[in-house]
Amino acid sequence: MEQAVFSTVTLPFALKLLWAPLVDSVYSTVLGRRKTWILPVQAAIGMIMITAGGRVDLLLGPVGGATPVNVKALTALFLAFYFLAATQDIAVDGLALTALSPANRELGATCNAIGQSLGFFLAYVGFIILHSRGLTTLGNFMKVWGWLFLGSIGAVVTMTKNDEHTRPTRNVARNLVDTYGVMAKVLALPSVRSLAVVLLTRGAPFAAFDVLLPLELQANGVKKQQLALLSTMLLPISMASQAVVSRFFRQGASPMRIFVGAAYARLLQGALATGLVFLLRTCVPAGAGVPLWLLGLGLLVLALGAVASSSMFVAQMAFFNRVSDARIGGTYLTMLNTLANLGGQWPGTIVLALKGAINDTPGSAKGFYMVAVGSTLLGIAWLYAMRSHIFALQDRPAKDWLATETEERAH
């Protein structure tokens, strides 16, 4: 029950489309359209981190101690973090469309992807290393990053260029209502509806390997510590692949062609991952450690998946940046990202249910094998059906992605 309560902290990212038009419509012409939101949100996150840093260790309670974890307080704290971060995400997405030239819009996706990977690496690996050596606590770590958040405000003010300072031609209420109306019309565009079909189904062929593979590796002898080490080693590989993909964009490569190519690579990785599970079950006796050669093979298989997944993500985001209208950039990108997130989430629940329904004995791998093979076949069929459809979306002219009102506002 407590885990279910805490899991609600991620809701702001699922629901941010509800207030994205507000972020697009309400702003100060002095600060700029995007900095109106980025600066106070950045300051709020920093101050909350500094304040919470003095109490978070108390809220968590001592490890193995009698003091219970204060789940409600932690949920409220992280719900505030997620809400502020989701709001900042809307504004930063919109800023990327105006700060970058049309020729470099795809690079906004690279900044997004590498920034997320680097942030996760510093916060996860960095904290674990420092904490394991007794150099910091979670509270002190949060305080340091809180001060860094506050310090970065100066960099945002001085280094952010090309923010919009134009005074709105309509009052705030009318502007807000119009933005919601334009969002509805954008959703009704044939090109956006076609893209939505791709985004809402794209996760189905890969869910078995995204969700089930880590569970199968642990069930067949790979320790949690080993899996964590492998995951840590994959982070720089992911960041390097994202940087390489960005070079292709500079050379004029089509994002969705990279997306399709990476999808084929993910299907190959899925087949190899199924073989990896088979090797673990046949070569590693129960209770024995996994040999080094098999861990190395696992790293190669997981690395292929990391490169393919990162490439798909960057290509997808680059395409979003290319087609989104800068006039409602935060709302437009939030809408497309919401569709993509939904497409990546719902298949996980299905494959877990299918695996549980198929397995007839504890420890059986039949459920995984059947779901994995089914997912691979589904992926082949999905790519066969969607490949030309995806390429057609790439070739659509810019006007096909704009609502009538949006075009009028752009002139």
C-alpha cells in the first residue's frame, strides 16, 4: 500500500498536458516567455532541495531501525519535485524551439537525451560512490544540488538567448483559451493522428525485453549488484550513442529513418536476449555464480539494446522538435511526449499479465519464452505495416503539422 501511495509522485509528468497551455500563454515580456517559468521553478526546486536536505534522512529513518519511514511526507515532497520538474520541462521544450535555429532543432533532442542520462549518472552512480565511502549523506547531497540549482539561475539569465519578449495581442484569459483550442485542433490533424498511431503502438514489440528481461536475469543467477553494475556501464554507452546520432542529424539524416533502423536493432537485441536467458538456464547450475564470460556476453546484448533504445529516443525527439510549432512549442511537445509515454507504458502491464497467465509452475521460463517470441513476431509485423507509414510522416510538409489558428498567429 505504501509503495502504491509513493508511486503517485510521477503523476505530474503524466498529466502535465493539462497545464502546458498555461505555461505557453502566460508570461512576462520583461523576463521572456520561457524564462518567466524556468527561473522561478528553478529557484523553487533549489530551495525545496536545500530545505528538505535537512530533514530527508529523518523522514527515511535509520536503516534497520525502529523509526518508520514517513511515506506521506516523502510522497508530498517528491510530488512537489515532480510537479515543478514537469512544469520546467514544458518551458524548456518550448525554449528549445525558439533558441535553436530551424536547421539545428533536432539537436534539442540530443541535449534532452544526454542531459537526462548524465543527470541520472551523477545522481545515481555519483551518490552511491560518495555514500559508500562515507563522504556524504542523502541530505547533504540534496543540499549541494539545491545550491547548484540556485546558482544555475544566473547562467540561465545570461546565457539563454532568443527567448520571446513580444507582448501578446490578446488578454491572458483569451490567449489561454485560444491555446487550448489550438491544441485540440492539432490533435485532430491527420498527420498528428497518424503519428499518434505509431507512438501508441511502438512499445508493444519491445515491452517483453524492457520489462521481463531484468526479472529473468535475476531469476537465473545474475545478482542485483551485478545487474546494477551492468546498468551503470551502459550509461556512458547510451550517451555516446546519442552523441553519434546527433552527428547524423547535422549531416541531414532523417530522424524517422534512424528510428526505424534502431527498431530493427532492438528486435535483434530481443532475439539475442532470449538466447541469453536460455544460456543462463542451461549453463549455470542452481545456486552457482554466473561465469565471467556469460556476464560479458550479457553486457554486449544489453549494450546493443541501450544503443538501439537511445537512438530511437533521440530520433523520436528530434522529429518532434522538427514538426512542432514554436508558437505553442511547450504544449505541442508535451502532447507528443504524452502520447509516446503512453505507448511505452501500457504494453508492460500486458506482458507481465501474459507471462503470469502462461507460467504453470514456479520458476518456469515458458511464459518468458512465449511472450518473447510473440513480441519478436509482433515487432516484425509492426515494422512491416508501419515502415512506409513512418517514412511518409517524415516526408510530410511543415504545413501539415499546423492548425489553421496556429498558422494565422505565426504571420
